[in-house]
Amino acid sequence: MITKIYSKSAINDVISCSSTILDALSINDFSSDTYLTELTQKISLQVQKMIEASNESTGNSTLAILDERRDNSLKVMSYEVKSKTLWPDSEIKEAAEKVMEVFDHYGADIIRLPYNHQTAQAKALFEDLKKTEIAEAISVLPGFSALVLRAEEDQNQFDLGYMKYIQTKGESKNEIPAYKLALTVRGLINDELMVYLTSMARINPGLYGSCYEALCTAIGENNSKVKARINKLRNDKLSAMTNKN
């Protein structure tokens, strides 16, 4: 089983954990491993961007909420149509596969793009979904049209919020908010670094074993801390509700 940074880790959690991971990697000599060296540099660059974005507090809180809302709408649509590709009803299954081709064209990384780039891609996606052949396929999928309308509305609300934001602050078109950089860093560590080190620690434990164990420990400690915090918040909420009743 591959050890991964918990998905509910906050930005500061990812910053702390990834920094510890980079420190652990730096004290080992992996210069002969070109892949690991380049991957480490890639992670380091994204971590630095994430720290800078977090420190500068560039993400207006309202705008960040609107951005997260449109991200969730896009994810819900993607998950829904993907689930329908496994449907036993052949008509629904075939329609879902046709719509899924459109989502595959844009890819899951659309929600990790900078604000303006995501807006352009999302609007292009919506236009593709309105094409006659795709629209006909969507009409076969129960409730899917409502999800598309909801996603478009969330995008419209983001557009309005973004216009207000740039009028008061101004933002680089290429700026990526800290929480999206955290998604990227977590993905690089979970899906590339830890997958690679899990294999290499078995193949060459002498070179990779101790570093792999250190990274597993760092991630495990982070995950325990995050889960404890979430459990405390949940228990506090339940306690408050109980006392209120």
C-alpha cells in the first residue's frame, strides 16, 4: 500500500509535510537517479510557489469560495458521467461514453489551472456539451442537464466575483491560488514520488530504504494530525448540537 498525503490536508499541512519531505530527500545522495532528481526539483519549485502564494494571501476569500464551488461542479459532472459509463442500460451507457469523450478531452487537471485559463477551458467545455450530438446524448442521462446548468451558473458567479476582485486588487492572469498549488504538490508526491520510492525501496533498499521510511513517517504524522483535527471539529460540532437540544 502506497502512503499518501491525506486529501483533506489544508494548505499549511501540505506546506509543512512537503517541506519535511524535501529536507529528507536533500540529505540523501540521489544524483545518479536522474528521474528522482528532476522530480524533486519539480516538487521543490511547486512548493516554493505554494508558499509564496500562501504568504502573499493573493486569494480573496470570497473568490476562493466561488472558485472552489465551480471546481466542485465540474468534478460532480465528471464523476456522474463516468459512473453512467458503467450503467447496465445500454442506451444510458452509450450516451455516457459519448459525453465522457468530451470530458476526457479537457482532462481532470482543468480545476488546477490558473483562474483565467480555467475559465476559458470551462466555457469551451460548456460549448462542446451544447453541440447537437452531445446535447442529444446528455438528454438521455437522467438529471445530467441540471448538473450542466448548475456548473454554468457557478462559472457565471465566479466571473462576477473575479471582475470585482480585479477591480479592487488586480491579478496576474497566470497567478495560481495557493490551494490549487497544494493540489498539484499533493498529486506530485502521492502519485509520482511515493509510487516511485515504494518500488525503489523494494528493489534497492540500501539506497532508497531509509529515505522512503522517513517520508512515510512524515506523511503518517501529517495524516494523523489532520484526522485528529477533523475529528475534534466534528466532536465539537456534535457537542454543541447536543447542548443546544
